[in-house]
Amino acid sequence: MRKIIPLFILLLIFSCKSSVKTESKTITITNSELETMVTYLASDELQGRNTGSEGIEKAAIYLENQLKSYEVKPYFETYKDHFKVDSINVFNVVGVIEGNDPKLKNEYIIIGAHYDHIGISKKIMDNDSIANGANDNAAGTSSVIAMAKYFSAKKNNKRSLLFVLFSAEEKGLLGSKHLAEKLKAENINLYTMVNMEMIGVPFKDRDYVAFVTGYDKSNMAIKMNEYLGSHVIGFSDIAKKYNLFRQSDNYAFYKEFNLPCHTISSCDLSNYDYYHHVDDETDKLDYNHMASLINTIIPAIEKMSNSLTKEIVMYEE
Ligand SMILES: [Zn+2]
């Protein structure tokens, strides 16, 4: 016999549902906010954000102000995590959103991207010598800020989230190496790291939206797809061929912690002609793609930060 549910219980269920709906804010990252951030970071005013330059200093101030405006707290005493490159003082920018679970908040997930670029290029094209680094990596940097904004508004993460903008990546992953060593010395309980690189252009010929570097080192891609219920993150043989796993800041953390630390990207150099080129400019990017990718993967980061156990694990070598 079918169960007959009394009307008042039905009404109760529906009223509860609707009240939950109004309480939980819907936050969507828009293409225009991403374009605004990339446009500033990749503007000629910032002179290609070379480590130690005036331009990157301006970028850092901008990023700190963004984090502050979204009420993301500094992880250290200030947002600046200082280190030296060729005896010049430089710094990563580090914000934190503490987890809301008394136990799990002691476990950390790093969401990172490098905000430096290569500055003034020797290749001069149409009187332009500023390597603006829009895709590499104003795009990834903007995605980290966007996710910081999202999680600061939602505060639905049980684990703590570190939002890190790395300097001196282009000098050989120096910013990430510095921070990885520092956090290791602090004995941080790191779970995993998601690093964002060159997500400004889409693939046209793949059955996935983005790839993860070091695909076969951990189950991160498989888990993310499982969390999302679709094949969003794939394997790029080109990324494997060029060993892109070792070419970005995830690698410094992998080396220090031997944990699943990967880079997510939608560009493996086969779908963008302007890598480290003065024409890597704001107008080359597809902001609809960027917003869509970020909005798509956020639920996977949410699941990562809320799973009862650390489900993303390294494969045995
Ligand atoms: Zn890069």
C-alpha cells in the first residue's frame, strides 16, 4: 500500500525547503569580474609583473586589497610571505578561510596560482615588448581570488582553505619552494593542493574541460570527476610529454610533502600560440570559458573540503 503523507507534513517539508533555499546564497563567478581582474593584472601599467619589479608590487597590492574586500584573513601576520630572490625582498600573498569544523579545520587545502610573469621581453612585436602574461597567469590568479570570494561568502568549508598567490614561479618555482618549506617547518596538516595555471583559453578537441598535471600520480582527477558527476578533468598526453607537473608551483609542494599537489589547466601549449609571448594579452582570453570552468570545479573543491576523510590520495609508485 502506498503511504499517504498527511498534508500538514507535506506543507512542513516544503516550507523547510524554501527557507533553506533563501538562506543559502547562490554565488556565481561572472565573466565580467574575471575580465576586470585579468585586465588590470595584465595591463601595461604592471609591466609584465616581473619578480622584484614595481609592476609586481602593484599586482600584490591589488591582490591583497581584493582578499581584504572579501574578508579573507591574512594567514601570517600580514598577507605578505616574504623571501629573497637575488637579495631583493619579494613575497607571496597568502590568505586563509578557516574551516567551520572544530577538528577538520586543522587540515588545509591550498588553492594557488602564480601571479608573477616574465616582465619585458626581448621579442618586440609591433613596438610592444611587455609580456603581459594574461593567460600565464593573470587567468589563474583571478580564479584563485574568485574562489576566495566564493568561499568567504559561503563559509561552508569544514577544512581550512589557504589562498596563495605565488611570486617568482617564472624564476624556478622559488615562491612555492619557500612557502612549502616554511609550512613544512610549521608542521601544517596539509591535505592537498589545487594550483591554477593558464585557464584562459578552452580546448576545442577534447572530451574534458581541463586537465590535471601529474594525472597518474594520484586519484585527484578521478575524485573530482566523481564529485562533479561528469568528466570535467582529463588527461593530456602533451602535458605528460612536457612534464608540466614539474613546471608549476604544485611541484614544490609535491616534493616537500609527497601529497596530491596538482595543477589544473585548460592550456597545454597546443591550444595557445602566445605562451611567454608579448601577445599573451587580455583580449586573447575567453572569459565565458574561464567563468564556466571555475563555477564548474567549485563544487569539487567544496566536496574536498568537507569529506569526512582525506579521499584524495597518492598512488603507490
Ligand atoms: Zn605559468
